[in-house]
Amino acid sequence: MKTSQSNFNNNYGWSWSSDMGPAFTGYVNLRNASYNPSYTEYSPITGKALTWAVLTNEINNNRPMVFLVDLTGDGLTEHFVTVVGYDAPTNQYGFLDTWNVIPTGIRWETFQGINTYQPWSIWGAWSFQLGQPSEVTKWEQLPNMTDYGMDVRCDRRDDTNRVLADDFLCEQTGPITKVRLWGSWKNDSKGQIKTIHLSIHSDDPVGIGGTDPTNTYSKPDQLLWSGDFNAPHFTETLFYDLTPDFEYWWSPPTLPAIPNGDQRIWQYEIPIDSNAFVQQGSPSNPIIYWLDAYVLIDNNSPPDANFGWKTSGETTHRLDDAVWSNNNGTTWNEMKYPPPHPMAGISFDLAFAIIMGQPEPNEPNEPTDTKGWLQSPDLSENGVDVMATEPLILADDFECNKSTRITDITIWGSWKYDILPLGGPNDVNFTLSIHSDIPASQSPTGYSMPNDVLWHRDFLAGTYEVSIEQEQINEGWWNPYYMEYIFPGDHICWKYVFHIPKTEAFCQRGEPNKPIVYWLDVQACPNDVSGGAQFGWKSSINHWNDSAVWTMGSEPYVGTWNKLMYPSQHPLYPQPIDLAFAIDGNIPCCQRCADFDLSSKVDFVDLSEFSSATGCGSALQEDMSSQTLTATAMCSSMTSLSLQNSGT
């Protein structure tokens, strides 16, 4: 703040208002440079007005403010004060008082501008955003840096398709932007890594819940993402030297392990595009993933250069054991220390870290659309595209725990034999609808299914976004009506994103302590049926609640549905199928139902929106004394709509 620094013309304890914001960001950057601090100045200089809404928003979000105030009411400023509260009934702001004896330490004064010439009136204010670190280490298993450490071979120099894997827990949705591995070279005969291969898989837990219901230890299941990182697109640094001690070296399944295997630990840091893989866990719904890795060694490396992934030195075993495979993950083996290691027979973890990027914080009162529900597509060979072309209709359920408008819906799917409509992948009309839920306990079928139509919309060709999600994949095609299963039935996964105007969006009404189940229905109608183009909705790697359902009919449909199961020819038969889709939207539902245009105020524009929505004419009466607008819709029902004018 440069307080009292005379060379900045700050005498007698003065500080300049222009130094307030930079002082905050400078201090944060000094203490932790990974954060992204910011500030907003509300003053005559910036032209930004300090309103009661700004104050309440900052305090409600646990962000104290700083006010520059006129202590005596003479129109001049004397003090910066730290504002920590507000009192709506008295229109007062509360701030820390450090120069008067007040029992609570908080002084309360009227919220008013300096032009009132009142004591404690306000000239300007600053709000502060600490921001989130640009990257956060979300999972870390540090290497064992003692003579109990061991390196497990993971290179493919002898043409063995080695791959190692370990699991990690995700409790926060966000992109993985970096992976850190630790390892060593056998006998410290260092070579050059040409390629680091990484992949992320879903979890196949012990017993049911994954592809292998008979497994006795968890292991990687379906492939979610993979990438090859060639030098120099990763960094290599010497992390630790154990000299004079040694660590073990093991190339499974060969026994015994080598006691004096290596002494130097190397760290490898691999940056990943933030759009490559977004992990989807949350504190209330954590998700276990698996990280798989192997390396390819440059041919110019010494002939005896072999690389191993380091064991973790964590004192507490994290999740399940690491696993190894010598056939590219077709079968997995549980990792346990081999003899003559002192911990022979005990399972172990591998040393790695998962680093996640953070999204930029949203500005107050400017909600942006975020994914409220995501069931990711199954892009492995277990993936199935279920025909959703007219007259078939598919539906899957989702849970809502917040009251927001659904402004974007995403579905993933493929075209049978990759035959597109004549006009391309966007030459198809879609009908989407949202239904209430008939829970299994109340359903005549014994399984849950869609009930009443709550919202539906036709999306004509070209009125949505379409892009390729992934190519060169082998997936099945399933028509449940004809019991037709084809593999491979297609090789390209397409992503369709449907944007919905906020005034036409469906308002989901769930709450955290009172969630609501809805159903999304999808039906496609290509514009050239004679060309053989048939669209299928992609199966998902995520399984929630009951299975998806299918029926024959036209949207919007109300009636009986059939449970959607993997076909008998499929490896996952007879498990239920869930479908791949995302429900997006973070625009709050209107709490005052008269605010039709979602402008946060009620005015004559809302009356126009009401008239357009109902198709009725309107008669207006304005009562200025009560600040109430009454609109009587001249319909058969003669509905009366009262609009409360907040005066904002």
C-alpha cells in the first residue's frame, strides 16, 4: 500500500486509492504465485457504481470488501475500512473498527454515498477475488526414497507389451492438465525415453460393477482417454539420489527381484491438453479412475537401458493395489512385492501425481452454463449404438439437485455402418423431450420409466452443433426391436449439442436435499431415409439408477416402455444399458414467476413475453401508487397475472 512512504507523497499515514487493488494482488502473488487474484474498483474514477447488491453478493460469498470513507461528513476521505457484513433492515454496512472500543469489534454505519456529506459516507469500494490456483495437485503418491523402494519395468524394448496401472480417486470435476511419474533406470544405465504412453480407464471393482464380475482385485476397465507424448513434450529431472543405498528392480513375472537395482530417481512431467480428459467426480459422488503407463526407449540408448516405474513411499496404502500386464492390458495381475524384498507378498502402489487445471471464477451475477449431469460415451469395443431413428424412441433418466434452466443438451451417437444422410451429419431432425419419472416401486413394469411430458422441442436440421468425438473405433450397433446386433457396426462417434433459448428452456426444480429424477427422450428423423442413414444413441460408461428404455412411437410419447439391455451376443450381456448424454445449464429458475424474460426485474417486457407465450392478447392496468402491474390475459380462462415491480 506504500502507507506513509513520503517518496510517494503519502504523509501522516496516508495511502493512495490507486494502490489498493495492486497491493492485494501483489501480496497474494508473493505468498502463492499459483493463484489468480483480481479486484474490482467501484468509484468515480472507474465509473463502476457501488450498489447494495454488490455489497450483499460479496459478503454472502464470504469475500470482505474495503471501503474508502468520509469520517466526518466534510466531503473528503480519511479512512480505508474492512467491510465484513451488512444489515438489510437498517441499510447499514459493518466494518472492523480498530480505533474505538466496541464490544463486537464491528461498527455499523449507514450505506450511503459521499455526496450526502454524512459521516462514514462512502467514496469508493474494492471487491477481491482470490481466484483458484491455475493448477492443483489432486492426487499424489510420492516415490519411496529409501532402500525399500523398487522400480517395476514398464518399457517395451524387448517387444513385450508391458503396461502398468494404478488407481486414483477423483472428488472434483475438472480437466487433467498434467501427469507426473517417478521412475529409475536399471543399474542407472540411463537411456532416452522416446515416448510416454498414458491412458485413463474406468474402474472394474472387485465383484460386480464392471466388465468382469468374477475378479478378486480391482483393475482398469473401459478406456476413457489415451495419449502418446514424444520427447521433448515432457520434462525429465533428477529427483533424488540414494547413494550409497540402492533400490530394488523387478521385471514381472521374473523372480527374484534384483536388490541392487538402481540409486537415482527421475521425475517425468507430462503436460496434457486441458480439453483431453475431464474427470467427473465430486465429494458426494467420487469416481475411481486408473492411470496406465508404459514407455518406448530411443534406439540410440545404451543396449542395457531399461526403465521402471517407481513404487510409492506413502505410509498408508491408497485404494487398491497397482497391477501389471505383459499383453497390453488384455489380462491384469495384482502387484505384490516379490522375494527377496523384505515386504514380499505385500501389495504396493506406484508413484505418480494427477494435476488438475482450475476453471476461471465466474463474475458475480453472471451465471454461465455448466454441466449438471454427464454420462460419458463408451468409446471402447464394448460401446454400443442403440437405434434411435424414427419410429424408435430411447430415453434415460438423470437426477437434478438444483433449480436451474436446462439450456444445453448433448448426446453422443453414431450412424449405422457410418452411412450419413445425404446432406451430412447435420441433415437430420431431432425431437427431444423431458418427462417426469415413474419409479420402479410404482411402475407396472417393475422398472422405472418416463411418465408425463414436461417439455419437448423439435430441432430441425442445422439448428444444432455437430462434431466428431472420436474416429477409428470399433463399436456395436443394436436395434432392440428387430433384435439386430452388428459388430462392428460403426467406427465414428458423433457429438450433437442442442442449445435452448433461456425463455424456452425447461426449469428443473430439484434441490440438494430433495433431488428430482427426470427422463430425457431422443428420436432422430434423417432427411433421407431411402439412403439407409440410421442414427444410434451411444451407450455410456456411467451407470446410474435404472437402465435406459426404448419404445416404438412418435414424440412426444406417453405410454409403456421396454427395458434396454445389452444383447445376448455382447460381452456385457445381460447388464442394463445407460446412454451417453449431458444436461447443462446454470441459469437459475425464475423465483418470481412473473419475470418471464429472466432480466431479474419485472416490467412491461415481461408482459410481452407472457402474451407471446400464451398466444393471448392483454389488457394493461398500471397502479403507480402500489408499484403493481396487473396483466389480464384475454383468454378463455381469463387468467390474471400480477407483476411485482421491484423498482430496480
